[in-house]
Amino acid sequence: MSTLFECEYKGRRHAGLRVPSSDEPLTLYAVSDDRLRNALLSHAGTEAVIAAVTEGTEAISVSIDDPELRFLPPLLPADANNSLINGFMGTHRSKFDRAPEPDEEFTPPNYYIKGLGSWLRMPDEPLTVPADPIWLLEEPEIVLVYVNDDEGEPHYAGYGFGNDLNDIGLHLENPWAWTPYAKLCETSMAPWLFLGDPPLSVTGRIVIEREGVQAWEGDFSCGADSLYHRIPDMTRYLFSYPALRRPGLVNYLFLGADKASYHDGFRIQDGDRLVLDVASHGVELANSVRYAKPTR
């Protein structure tokens, strides 16, 4: 599967191809802010996107731990606030007491807006949560990336993986009113964009570390085959709303998560490190949890 990523290096935007390993340098190509967007909107295919990254610019080699290197969310626009973190809840089959019928009428799942794309945290950046959460829950999810053209028509660009950290304890105290507050924890996303259809099967493992020691672990799945709702139904319904069809808007659309540490009775604490190993796709997303200071 072809992948690409973007980053900032020495004050300039660059792009690269494939998910790198930790022991090899990155090959980076300088790109303009809109070059990849235009290539994706052209629908000329993967080869055109790769050409937009590699042609007409010199390649440089950079160590993955270079302090001047910072990865970016996939296709984050130059005006980072012209992007949106949003998603669905209660989408997995494990949360229903029956399987969907093949011709069942579509009922939209619950939906939320979490914040601006500029709020996304990258791997190894801390995730800040409110000062006194009730019960935190990590959520490994597929993230669909859509780019609106100049007419406001959404175009699917590819998919990645994120962690929709939230306070499920607050949500459960009042699901009809307090869920938006429960979602006000920072969200992370791996920078790698997979240039293909949403995957049918995604499998991996969650490890939660406390003071350098494994405190909890568990498996997860989040591919389309794990969902109760059909992805085309969800996206078609969502993008029928004009507010999400603003020209140039980039949508980071989280598809929901299966059961995780909360459902096993585990409580995430301040300073814990959440490691999501998306083994099926060779992606790891790790972030520490940081409680905010109480407000006066």
C-alpha cells in the first residue's frame, strides 16, 4: 500500500513516501503547501501523487530523531484552522446485540466535532486532558481524510490511524448532554496517509505503560469488517450537511473504536504512556497523558 507523509524541517514543508523504520534516515522532498492537495484533487491516481512529491525538487536525507524535524497531520492546510477533527460514536458491531441486515435502512450513528485540525497531536507528543477526569479511555481508530475542492465537494484522500482519547466516565454520567465535554481531551494521529480505500481489516494491540512498566495490554480491531454501519452510508449522510462542505476544508473523520482498557476495568492515570501498535499496517502511535493544571 502506497503511503505519504508531510513534515516541517528547518522551517520548510517537506513530504516523504512510506512509513519509515526507527533505524533508517528519512528521504524528504520540499513541497509547496498546496501541491499534494492539487494532485489528490486531480484524481490522476497514485503515480501522480508520488510525482507531485518527488519531481522537480532535490531529495535530502534526515535522521528521524533530528530536533528540527516535526511531523504534520496528513494534508494539514497552511491555514491549519481550516480543518476539522470529527467522528462517529457507537459504530462497532460489538456494541450491538445483533448483526445488521443486508438491506437494513441506514440510521446515522452519534456524531461529534472535537476541534480544529491544528489541535491534533503527533506521535510522542503529550495528550492534555482536563485536570480531574472521571475515567479516561484510549480509542484506536481509523481516520478518513477528506479534502474539499474549490466548490466545496469533498474528495477522499486516504486513511490513517488516531487515538481519540476521551473521558468515558463523564460521558456515561449523562450521555445525552455531557458527551461534548467528555470529548475535550487532546487527540493524536499518526502522520502516515495510506493512499487506498478504507481497510476491511485492521488489527493491533494496546499497551499502557506506567513509570516505564507495562500496566495493561489488550487487542483491538477497527477495520470496516468490525463496524456495524457501512462507511459509504456514514460519509454520504455526513457530507450532506453544508457546514462540512466549505471550500478547502480538510476533514479528519474518526470512525469509532471497539472496547478497550475501560471495559477491562483499567484506569488511565496522569503520566501513563499509551502505545497503539497497529500491527496490520506497521504503524505505532504512542503518547503520554498529561493532566492539566486546575483552573482557579
